[in-house]
Amino acid sequence: MTAPTRTTLTVQAMHAIDQITGAVIPPIHPATTYARGADNQLIGEQDYRRPSGPTEKQAARVMAMLEDAPEAKLFSSGMAAIAAVIESVPTGGHVIAQTEMYYGAKLLLQRAVAKQRITLDLVAPGDLPALTAAARPDTDLIWIESPANPSWAVVDIPRAAEIAHAVGATLGVDSTCAPPCTTQALALGADIVMHSATKYLNGHSDVLAGVLATRETDPRWEEIGEIHSKTGAVPGAFETWLLMRGLRTLWVRFERQSASALAIAEALQADAGLEAVLYPGLPGHPGHAVATRQMTNGFGGMLSLHIAGGYEAAARFAAATKLFTQATSLGGVESLIEHRKPIEGPDSPVADNLVRLSVGLEDPADLLADLREALAGSHNAV
Ligand SMILES: *Cc1c(COP(=O)(O)O)cnc(C)c1O
């Protein structure tokens, strides 16, 4: 038999038959400490859970397999994973990130600037000439997000890697919205890939977790490993077990969410109540050509709408849907809707009339009808 694909390996990620009970799903190992024998030698492979326990080891192996990475590490949240990468930048080091990116990550970078730990330049996502101009011989880290929240601008990862490597910098990619079933950032040239596993990887809005995977076990990765185990930003055993349970359906969930989001984006394009539909799967999206190359198994379930009528119409629309729940976050089985401006605040570059959708697993015809009804209602009210 030929080697099974990553799809098959992910589905069977927990399928390790317990030799004592015959259980087809492994137990959770909540133990924090592990016994030694009479010779003071460890009986098993680990001594204490903060560095890693058996449940975390298994989940990290699945993530490394998905990314074709030599190693992956699990964190207590996506932000904890990003914080570890930022902490690995030497004091005073130069970092380049994006004007448009996950809001919390940008705030964390700006905090590191305020504490004089780093210097920071921000460039528009996907603007490669600007990225080239910002890169300097002392640039330590280039941090990109693709597709980028919330316009879903696409960054050409191989080109960004060339720019980073030309100055000896590390390229880190927040690939939360392009999970490894559609994009393998390391294979495209990134040095580190990060996921908020809270989103598509777990997929059920009931686990907070983060992942980093590396292309090489180099000195930076060793440093990140130190930060990880010494600061203890690790997930609990139960959360990790739930994450593996969610991961098993990643491929089928992402495929369906991508297909539904594309159908909704296409159907809404001509809607008079909208000024724009932002979705990388639409040929008119500026990142479509690059997305077609590097999102090989679907463009994802995230899209944004610019509502005609500005801030007020966007607020009315987001409050009017019945199947889309008004809530932050993304990538779960249930569809969510969010008016971003009041969430991000006045300093954010996000447009006043932008509404973000996370398309779930409901019947796409029902979701479309819900959006159309809410759009009509929010405009009739003007
Ligand atoms: C949610 C999110 C994060 C942060 O992850 P948490 O698990 O919430 O800490 C980072 N980047 C992106 C793109 C996200 O959507």
C-alpha cells in the first residue's frame, strides 16, 4: 500500500488502540508528574507535564505531520504562541509586521515597542515592494498573516520568504485562516508557522489553544522551546484532547466551509445593499491569483462585506441576522457575524461599514437567505 495521505492520517489522529482495554480512542493523561523506579530512573518518557505530557505529545505529532515539520509545539492560546515568537526577538531587534493583521497580535507588538524591546515597521499586507524597502540587515523577524484579517488580503509567502532570507531574517506566518489542509506555509518557505488552534483546527468554539511549527530545529526554535516550557504557556490535557478530536474533522469541515463561503460570496456580489464583497476566492479579489497558488484546498470560510449606508447600516445588519450569531472569533461549526469597527476601536484602520462573516456548517441556502433578509431589513430601516 502507498503511504496514506495527510487527510487519512489526520482523521485517524486519535486512532491508537489501547492494548489493555481495546478502546479505539486514547485516554486523557491529566497527570502532572511521573514516577521513577528504584534506580531513580523515569519509568516512562516524561517527568513533569509543563514541558510536555503524553496527550500534548500526541497532538504536537499530529500538527507536525500536518505541516510536514520536524517539530510543533502546543500553546495555551494563539496569543501565547505569538508572544513566544516576539519574546525570541533579541532586545532592540527590528520587526516588520502588517498594517492590517490580527488586532491582538498588533497590540502585543506595539507593547514590545513601548517597552523598548523591539523596533517595528508596519507594511500593508501583500505590498511586496514596501516589504522589500522596510527589510534591513538588522531585521530579525518578518511577521505576516495570510489571508489577513479582515479584508483577507493575501501575502505571497514564497516571495515574502525570499525578502526575509535576503536580509537573514526569520519569516513567521500567522496561518490561522489558512490551516494546513489548504496552505503549508513552511513548504512555501516560511521558517515558523503559527495557528490559533482556537479557530479552524479545533473548529468547535470550545478550546483555546495555539500552535507553532518550524521548518528547522535551529537556534531560534530552541529559544522558543525554552520560552514555552519555562513560562508554562501550555494547554491543559483535556483541551489538548478536545483539540485532537476537533482536528480529525478538519479537512471535511474546511472543505464545506470554503464551498459555502464561496457560494455566498458569489451570490452576494450583485446585491445592491453591498459596496464590496471581500473574499480571496472571488476572481475580482486583488489576492485571488496568489491565493489560487497557495490555498490549494479551499479559500476558507471567512469573508467580509462593506455595507452600503456606512456604520449605522452595518450595525443594523450585524444585529439582524438570525442564523449568524453576533460574536467575535471564527472557524467554528456555527456561523458568526461581527461589525468590526466598534470591536477594534477608533484607532483601527478597519472600514466603518465592514462586517465580517465566519461561515459554518449550516445549509448554505439557509445562511444566504438569512443574510439577504437582514440586508433588506437594515436598508429598509434607513
Ligand atoms: C484568534 C486569532 C489569534 C489569537 O488566537 P487566540 O487563540 O485567541 O489567542 C491570532 N491570529 C489570528 C489570525 C486569529 O484569528
